[in-house]
Amino acid sequence: MPAEPARPAGATGAGNPASATAGPGTRLADLAWPDLTDRGPLVLLPLGSCEQHGPHLPLDTDTAVAAAVAGRACGLLRGELDVLVAPAQPYGASGEHEGFPGTVSLGHDALRLLVTEIGRSMLCWAGRLLVVNGHGGNLVSLADAVTGLRGESRDVAWWPCLPPGSDAHAGRTETSMMLRLRRSAVREERAVAGPTDPVHLLMDRLVTESVRGVSPSGVLGDPSGARASEGERLLDRMAERLAADIRAWRVSGRGRLGSAEQRPAPVPAGAGR
């Protein structure tokens, strides 16, 4: 991967408003309770994972991406809607990655309950809740939890961080985004290619052997050629799409906000326990 200086994480892209981030007053953790009286805001909850991302990317890659996309979308909506970004939830359903040290998986049952209880509590004072999901393995329990909350007449939805044309795991896409977000945490000298077959062709093996059996490095894809500038474009495009979907606020029967044209890659049955 060529050396390429990245702007600081809080910097904005030159001439590109989509690089705006959540600013002062838009992070829930920075506020005191009187700041929320009678507001009824939309709250974005980044949901990620603590799981292996090959030998070169940090364990919090999914969480970092979800938080960045939520923050950028919040910046784009500033002045239009009352939007807050909640502290990210860093643990998810990652059982398919448990063959690697560092992975911490809640499993589907616990994650389903966690999202449900966060939603019930948060919507006591918030008007709407949107879970911005950075890890595909969370989708089964996330969709179930959101559907249940909507059945309780709560205004909640989920949205997947899925860059168009992305590879499966720890390849060029995620490496580019992390070079943009936190270059110091990317061990570029360790980056190796894993299987580059489409995920649907690997699915049978992923189900029976888990990720480690399919890729000893944990990479599904090829990180070569990753660049921070590409990561910036990917993050911006996701933030723009998220902001547009929030403005429209169209929710599917399974709680998915916006168009389902960009579908997440399938995960192995039973993945994440």
C-alpha cells in the first residue's frame, strides 16, 4: 500500500460538505440532562463489533466506521433536524470470528436483548432511534430487536454501513477507511491477501469451518492498493446516503431504513451464536 498522508480524523474534505462531522452539542455523551428537556431528538446509535480484522486492522474497525458514518451524517443534517450521536456500542455478534484472539462476541440472544432494552430506555426521552450498524453479523438479532420495538409502537429503525462494491472482510475497503480514520492503528506491513472469491461461493465452508478455517489470516479479500483518499470517498458516500435516508425516513417491514438496493453480504447461518 503506498504511503499517503491522511488528514486528521476531524478534518473536512476540501470543498466536500459530506466530510462534515458531528460537532459540539450533537454528541449525546457531551450533554447534561437539562439540555434534553422537551427536545425529542433523533438519536443515532453506532453499533459495531470487537473482532479480528486480519493481522493489520484494529479490532474496533466496524465500530470506528459506524461511528464515523453516523457523525458525518449528523454533520450533514445540522440545522435541518435535531440529531444526536450516542456513544457507540462496541460489542456485537461475532461468533464466526471467535477462532482469533481479541474477538469478543455477545451472541445473538444477548445482542437482541441489548438493542431492545437500549431502545426502550432511550425512547423514553428521544423521539426516534436509528441504529447505524457496522458489522454484518449483527443483522439477524438487530432486525429482530428493531422489529419488536416497532411492534411496541416505538419509532426505531436500523441502517447498514455498506460501501458500494465493498469486499467481504479486512480487504481494500475496510483498510482504506481505517487509513483515513486512524492510520496509526493500521499495520500496513502485516497486510496480506485472503480468499477473494465472492462470499456466496465461500458460504458452505464458512458455515462448517468458520472464518479461521477459510482464511488463516482472517482476511476475506485483498487489502493491496488501499488508500486513505479512497476511504474518505467511501465514508462520504455512506454518510450522504444515510443523511438522505434519514430525511425520507421510510422504514421497511423488518425495520430497515431506506432503500435495500445495497444489500449486506450474507453471513453464515448461526454466525455470532
